Amino acid sequence: MMRRLVRAAIRNATVTHGDAMTLRVDPVILRAANILPLEEVELVNHATGERVTTFAEEAGSGEVHAPRMRAGDVISILSWGLMHDGQTLNHSAAIVTLDGANGVTAVQSR
């Protein structure tokens, strides 16, 4: 059986521009979460609960450009992975927490 599990999560990202066609994020944040450019991600707006599926690209320092979101919105960015049951035993997700200026404050494995 294949299971879909969270592989990486970026919490408390503040949208700096809502004009993008895709998610564009500071490359330091992407590396901290081990998310590659062109990887599929899901965005979750904390205030509205709206979810958007798109893909990640690199942007400038501290920037988060997100489709269908407004500047100032706080979002979570999720990357999913498919795993066989045997792979799930040792699975841990990278959890990256950001501050209000989109600086990395913590990187954890869960």
C-alpha cells in the first residue's frame, strides 16, 4: 500500500506579493525544508483555510510570492511524498518555522 505523508512543512510564511502564478520563495527557506524548484507544493492560508496547489520556484531574499493570496497573509507550505508502508517506519518530515520577516527561526524533524 502507498501512503501520502507530509515530507516538509514551512510554517508561518508571510506573503510579500500576491501577484505570482506559482509559489516563489527565498531559496534559503526552500533549502531548509529540502524543497526543490519545480516541486509540487500545497499552500494553506491560515485566515481563510483556502488551499492552493502549485509548484515552488526561487525568489529574492525574504520574499514569498503566492498565487490567490494577498500580501500580509500568513500561510503554511506543504510538500507531500508517496511511501510504501515499510518506508513510513523511519519517515520524518522537515518542519521549518519562520518569523514575521520570513527568516528561518527553527528547523525540526518530526
